[in-house]
Amino acid sequence: MIKMANFKQIAEKTAREGVTRRVFSGENSMMVLNTIQAFAQPALHQHPHEQITYILQGECDFTMGDEVIKMKAGDVVLVPPDMPHTLKPTSDETIINFDVFSPIREDYL
């Protein structure tokens, strides 16, 4: 059976003030389209899932462990399981990014 959707038609959920997400999931992997307003400050966190983050729009400082990397549209980074990470917007532009998780994050469903 084919599972298909258009991200524009997936219900947007508020994760926290200034951060929304749209989720598309299979049984073993998940894609999340995030919109992060320039004023939002996502918290440093970690989880047992491998994560790939791809920046579609905006600029940010992406902290992973003790390192900070500057990211902009087109950049992609791999976050290993259990690695503390966060991102901080560095311009007035809204950040739009895709996160891919494996295995899926049950807390996002």
C-alpha cells in the first residue's frame, strides 16, 4: 500500500512558541517539516533517534555537543543518537527545515 501526502495539506502542530511542525511517518522513519520563527529559542535536547537536519530557508547556529556550526539554506547535518543539540536563528528570516528521524519519534505522532 502506498502512503502519500502533500506537506502543505498535513496539519501543522505547535511545538512551542514560535515553532511549528508537520509530520509524515512510516513505520521506521519520519520526516518533519519545521518552521522556526527568528525569535524562537529551541532548547538543547537529545534523543535516541538518529536525525538528519536539512535547512531549506534561513540561517542558524547549530550546536551539537561542544561544537557550533553555522548553517544556511542547502546545508545538511547528521545528528547521532543521544547527541545533545539545538539550533539558534541568527537572522530575522524564519527558518524552515526538514528533520528525518530513524526510528520514528512516537512523541511527534
